[in-house]
Amino acid sequence: MAVTGLARAQSSPVYVVTYVDVMPNETNSGAVLLQHYRDVSQKEDGNLRVTVLQEIARPNRFAIIEIWKGKAASEAHDKASSSAELIEKVKAISNAPFDRRLDNGLYVDSRNSEKRRDAIYVLTHVDVVPPSKDDCMALLKSMSADTSKDSGNIIYSVLQQANRANHFTVFEAWVNRKALDAHATAAHTRAFREKVSPMAGALYDERFYNVLG
């Protein structure tokens, strides 16, 4: 992409987004388990990054964003004891089954941003009907370029689900809520939502998070 700070993703990295929902009275226990999982996973061969987020409105809901060097590293991690232990321990306190999505990077922000405890993180699931896939990809490409220029934006990356190419995950980070709110009312954001709405295959699912630990 001919935009400063953004680069078209290569096919090799594997992105995994997992949504974890634990019982409200087990929120602290869930947080401890996920922090341990993050710390162990980051030491594995082939891991590029693990970020654990905690939903602001519903703190018992978490999201894990993992980046692996390739398919082999991701599959080796899936077979590791840390993965099996997390599944078993969280299953005992879960409110719903894991929602795990294997993704490819579509438009990945190349800015080298570190995790910031004070930042607002956003995960949005964009699901369009299959015939609109390419049109949605074009809209997301423009949105990536425009959003990277918005004041207070730290990261804006678009992932594409490996087994459902018409499903996308948008991963954003903002310096604070004021910057996020300004982005929400920006002309390019309003135009994107208006254009993508007729293509939608499901509700536009947008959730706000803080980084855990």
C-alpha cells in the first residue's frame, strides 16, 4: 500500500483471534490464566506477539490476538501443553465455548507500536455476504489508509479469516477515548459504514478493550 506506516501483509504470518467468555464471578481467575498463557506462549519458537485484551463493558470477556511466523509454528503451539492446559482450565469457568478464528493478514499496520495500558483497543468483526467480498476488501483498504492518518491512531490492521474469506477482523488501537470518538464521527468512517451496511451478512460487531497486564 502506498501509505506511510502501512504494508500489504505477506502470506506467511498466521494470526489467531480467540474470544474467551468466563463466568462473571471468575473474571479474576480468567485474567490470571490468560496472563500465564500469554507469558508462556511468547517464549515459544515462532511466536511474534501475543496480546490479551479485556473488554471494557463486560470485563469477564477477553480476546487473545496471536501472531505466529507461519503455519508450522501455529500448529506446534496448538499441540503444546500450554494450549491444552488453558483450554481445560478455562473450560471449567467458561460462560461460552472458545471462539477461535484463524486469519491471514490482509492490510497490516507496519508501525512498530508497543502495547499501551492506557490505550483503547477495538476489535470489529465485519461479515459480508460472499458476493460482496471483493468490494468489502476495497473498502477496508481505503479505510486502513484513511484511519492511519487520524489523530491518536496507534494501529489499524485488517485480518481475513482463513476458512471464510468474506469474514474480516479489524484490530485498532487509540491513544484515548477522545481520539476514538473523533474517528467514529469522521467523514471517512461514516462513509465506510454506510457503504458496507448493504453488504452485511451479520450484525456489525464492535467491542472496546483495554490491554490485560
